[in-house]
Amino acid sequence: MTRRRSVPWLHRWSRFMIAAIAGLGALTTAYLTIEKFTGRTPACLASAVGQASSSCADVLSSPWATVFGLPLALFGFLAYASMAAFALAPLAVKSTQNKELRSQLENGTWLLLLAGAIAMSVFSGYLMYLLWFKIQAVCLYCIASALFSLSLLVLTILGRSWEDVGQILFTAVVVGMVTLIGTLAVYADVNKPSTAGGANSAQTASLEPSGQPTPGVGWQITTTSGESEIALARHLKQIGAKEYVAWWCPHCHEQKQLFGKQAYSEINHVECDPRGKNARPNLCEAAKIQSFPTWEINGKQYQGVQSLEELAQISDYKEPRNFKNFAEQPH
């Protein structure tokens, strides 16, 4: 009598486990997407005032959190939902009724699961790089998503018997390279070096805040303003330019440092965090602000820190441009 070969428990339950993890990821990203579209504050941001809160908010409002004008979380939701669909699709066909179709669906969806898990893991790895080295903040949502993606990859590889290991390696190389190249292309504009530096680029670090921000206010401006900075600030105010900011945003502080204390007092800035001083979150919601700082000049929005030269060009500023691009160290 021929003994039937037993199926490892992981192989029996792998699709259900993949669907469950993908479901958690879909719920998380759906929540973040809804909060972004409605202009509300995600739970981890509203719970407390402090570094953990501001770090999470800094990540979710950064330029990297928006792709093609849409929240990155929306694309995450689509990815997780697709993974859940791939995992459960073959289970909708009973093997006793249509064994051939069930087999075709299983083989096809395993390849799709493998490609999807690799792409999500590579993209999550890049986001972790941004988190630690670019944004330099901690976001529990981002870390959880990275763990979800890695778990999906592990379950996809170990959750079935792959007859050809080379197929896994080949798929990993091709999909990984395509994902990485595509990611770098999507974020090319965000990652391009700022033109504010020039010969003084070594002084960039002096613009960055140190220590904890004063709740509701932010960090103190430590730089001084020259005549050109003050003239540009008054010009921006005269033409109705607005800067949308959040008190906990370090990039907003960098923008303040570029102007200096005297000049920045002339800027029409709108505080978007309801916990901030003189907050006007309704204006930020109406303007559909997605990251901080965001400038609104002549009806157009410009995200991220702008050099004074860029602001002068955008606003058609005609006066002398002898700007101090970087903070002066106090003597």
C-alpha cells in the first residue's frame, strides 16, 4: 500500500497566513490614507506632544510620503490588497470540482506573490534607509509595514515547495532591480540636491535644529537676517505668498534659519498642527497640504525647503540677491 506523502503544516496554512498579514497591512494603510485625505491626525500623532509624536508626523508629512500627488499609503493599500487577493484566489476553486484550474491558479499566484513580496520588501528597505538617514525619525507605521513586507516574503519562499530554486533567485534579481530603479526614478525630484548650498554647503548642518522643540512653538531661530533676506520676505508678504508649516517639523525650522529671525517675522506662515500656536488647520485642509513646509506662491504650491534664490525666482523678486544661504555662527 502506498503511503500518502504528508504536507508540512506551513504549506497547508501559508496562504491563510499571507492573507492575514496582507490584511493587517491593508487595514493600516487604508487608515493612513483616509486620515490623509480627510486632513486628520493619525492616532500615534495625536496621543502625545513630544519627540515620538513629532517624529511620526515628520515622516508621514515628508515629501517622500506623497507619490504622483497621492498619499504613499494609498499605493501601500493597493499592494497589500493585491497580495491578499493572490493568496486567497485559488482557495475559491474547489480542487474536487476543477483540479486543473485550481492547479493553474496556485502556480500562477505563487509567482505573483513572490514578485509582489520581493518588490514590497525592496521598496520597504529603501523607505527604512530614508527613515534613518534622510528624515532621521521614527515611525511605527513605517516599521510595521516593513515587517509585514518581510514576513510576506519569508512566507512566500517557505510556504510551498519550489522545484526550481534558480527561479526564486532570478525573480528576486529582476524584480528587485526594476523596483529599485523605479523607486529612485519616482523620488528623483525629492532626492535632488538643493541649490541653496554652493560654496557654503559645508555649513548645512548649522541650519538643523538641536534638542527638543518647544511644544506648540518649535525651535528658536538663531540666525540673523541681511537686507536681502528682509527685502525678499517683505516681497513675499506683499504678493500674498504663504508658507504652511508645523511647529515640530525640522525642515520648517531649516527654512526659518535661511531667512533669519528678522526676515522670517515678515513671512505669512500658517500653522497646520491644531496644537500649535495660532493654528489654522482649516486653511491647511482647504489648501490640501500634504507635507511641510509647503509654499503657496502665485497660486502654485512648492513642497520642501526652498533656497532663497529659488523663492526669489519663483516670486519674480527683482531686488539684489545677496543672500546668506546658511546660518551665521554667533560670535
